[in-house]
Amino acid sequence: MNLEIQPLTNPQPGIEDENKLVFGKQFTDRMFVMEYDSGKGWHSARIQPYAPFTIDPAAMVLHYSQEIFEGLKAFRHADDSIAMFRPADNVARFNQSARRMCMPEVDEQFFLESILELIRLESRWVPRNEGTSLYIRPTMIATEAMLGVRPADQYLCYVILCPVGAYYKGGIAPVKIWISDHYVRAAEGGTGEAKTGGNYAASLYAAREAALKGYDQVLWLDAKEKRYVEEVGSMNMLFLYDGKIVTSPLQGTVLDGITRRSALSLLVEMGYKIEERALSVDEVMAGADNGRLQEAFGTGTAVVISPVGSFCYQDTCVQLGNGQPGELTMQLYNKLTGIQYGQQPDNHGWITKL
Ligand code: COI
């Protein structure tokens, strides 16, 4: 397939103030778009000016949420070059989500090349300040106008870009986590592992309740027993427990995070034993009290590494550490961001230079 590059007529001035970047608010001048019709496949791939879409009110995505997305980042290095972190892994996961949601797969090589070309064209939007990056959001939606419940025959796939600072307002400050004993995010056999909008929509009610009580995020328990910790909506959870790293196994309800994978590889190299096992909420609460749980942090593309300061469950809150990010959490954050920003060698082949 050919990639058409359309002219840009009305560029914006650019990033106004890199110190004031808000996650996901400002978008760059161009976007990648391609369309799918069954019988014809993907076609009309183009990089065009960023603009709203006109879609039919009956478009199936608007009714039955046939939608998937990805999140990845490009980083500015000191020599002014631009690097992407594990982009092929995100494209592969995009296709995994597509399969789960009965949507057409993309040609991974072509899609990746198109994303790289988009970032080349939009390179002035990759910020330079510490902790900033260009967030890349590949998305696919079902556009066929039809109210029957079945996989659509038409889709739109697009990629938009936004320069970002820290995901949480407090930067790398420890977050307060509420463990829900009532709401659940994903059940076995469901779509928890797919990066599909419905999983996030389903998390909002509990997230709003948590926010009203003063918490930053919700930690979900398994749907069956409401006993074992799974993930936080925008990140996987890792625990330093008895000197080992404990994280929930990938059994279909938890996202196979690319930052999670990277963190686990780095932690193994740092000498830590990894236990991918069910960790109960009782172990977390008691562990924080008796010191067996030393640190806890979330991993995700948007948050990178996010230290947990406290967990609250039912009527009890437990504090982790002294209100500062844990030592291992910071070591890992520095190692991972060091690789992403080109300050440390990339021994894993995770970096793709533009
Ligand atoms: C990411 O980390 O890229 C995510 O997809 C989380 C997002 C929902 C903000």
C-alpha cells in the first residue's frame, strides 16, 4: 500500500510552554489515517492535516464500542535525535487487540513505517524538557452505519500525537490507591487483556468514587473472589515483597504491559527474583503493616513508573515507606528512562531511532 503525504496548510505555532504540558490535551498538526472495507482490505493510507472526522450517527463504534487503541512514546535525546521505545511491540499488541475485538489486523511493517514517517514529519513537536515526550495514540474504530450486533464491515485506523509531560499532576510523587472491594474491571474470559475503550469506560464509575474520596487511582481485584490484586486502570502493579518482585500473572484479565515487560527484564538483571503469582489484598495490607511489603509501583507507557504511597481497603489505610518514592522504584525509573532518553546503553534492542 502507498502512503500519501498530504500538504499541511495551516500549522499551529507549536508547543507554547514545555513546562505546562498536560497529558493528552494538545495535538500536533498531522495524523495518519487509513480505511478498511471488507472485500477490499485496508486502503487510502495517508498522512493528512489533523482534523475532525465525519462519521455516521449509526457508526457501530458509537453503539457497540468496537474500538481498540495503543499508547507509545517518542523521546528526544541530548544530540537532538528522536527515539521510539519498543514500537514494534505496540503494533503487535494492536493486532492482538484487533483479533479479540473481531477487527481487521493491520500490516505491522507498513503501520510501523507509517508511524515513524508521521513522527519524522512532526518532529518539532517532540519536546526537550526532562520527563517530556511525544505520546502516540494509534486507534481503530468500526465506522459501518449499522445497528445489528456483529463485527463491522468498515473501519477507520488513525494515529494522533500529543506532546506530554508527567501523567500525574504530582510527577513522580507517590500516589494514593483505593482498592475496590465492590467494582471489578475484568473477568476471566472477558476483554481485560485487550486495549479496548470499553475497559476504560467500565473503570470510570469506581475511579470517580475514588477521586471524590481523595484517591488517585483504583486497584482492581479479581472478579471471581475479589481477593487478588490485578491492575490499576492505567498501569500494571509490581510489589517488592520479601525482597522479591511479585506481580499478577497474565491470564487474560490484565494488560500485557510493554513497560511491565521492560521493568521485569531490568529487575531480573538487577538480581531480583520475579514471582508472577496471585497476590491477595490481605497480603498487601498486612505486608505494608509488618514490613514484608517494602515498595509498590505501577508501570505503564503514560505513567512510566509510578510509586505507590498508600493503599486503602475497606476502612483501613496503610502507608508505604516515608512518603517518598522507594529506593528500588527510583532505581528502576532512572534505568528505564535512562534507556528511553539515550543516557544509558540500550542492551535490549528496545530503541528505534528515527
Ligand atoms: C498508556 O499507558 O499508554 C495507556 O494506555 C494508559 C492510558 C489509558 C492513559
